Amino acid sequence: MAKLVQDGDVFTPDHLFVSGSIPVLTQGITLVAGTNAKRGAIIIADASTGKGEVADKAKVDHKLVGVLTDDVNAESDTIATVYITGHFNRDALSCVSSTTYKDYEEEMKKLGMYLDTVKGEN
């Protein structure tokens, strides 16, 4: 399943999704000011404020929320949309440099976000 939206007249698949076999649900979240992230970033939220940011395993007081649906450059607190279920391509997900999808894969399964690898992708 390719990118769910088309930009103008140009459609470029980004391989974020492996398939449409799992229903794709979304929800909104407020991202903290300064969040600069691409579609496919794993998003976590601060337990006390509920505000989200790109996944960082060092932030143990945060909980997994979802996968960012679109690129975001939040100069101030910004509402963004995340996928909360789906069948995602591991190689299309991102986190901060010290963190990988592996740090969240088991937690993602519990929430209905399953990971796989797209075969034959360069």
C-alpha cells in the first residue's frame, strides 16, 4: 500500500505501508515546539503533558503514540496526525539517531502496529 495521499499531479510511493491487510486508523496529537520530523517518524508522548515528539528510547517517561502521517516542522506546539494502527515497513520508520524501530516494535504490536520488510526494495 503506497502513500495514502497524492501531492498535486505527482504520485511517488514511499513504501511506508507493507500492505492494507490491517485497518489504518489515525488520531491527532500536539507535537512540542521544535519538532522537525518526516512522515514515518515514530512518535512518543510525554506522560505528564501528553505532547508528542520523535521517539527517543532515553525518554522512559514517554509512551508510544503512533507513526507520523506527514512531514512536520513545528516552530510552535502543532497538532499533527499519527497512524495508530497499520502494517508498516520497518525501513521507512525513523526515530532520533540513538533509537531504532527495534526499541518500540513489541510495544507497537500491542497497539495494532505491525512491522515487516518490503521485499526487493533497494
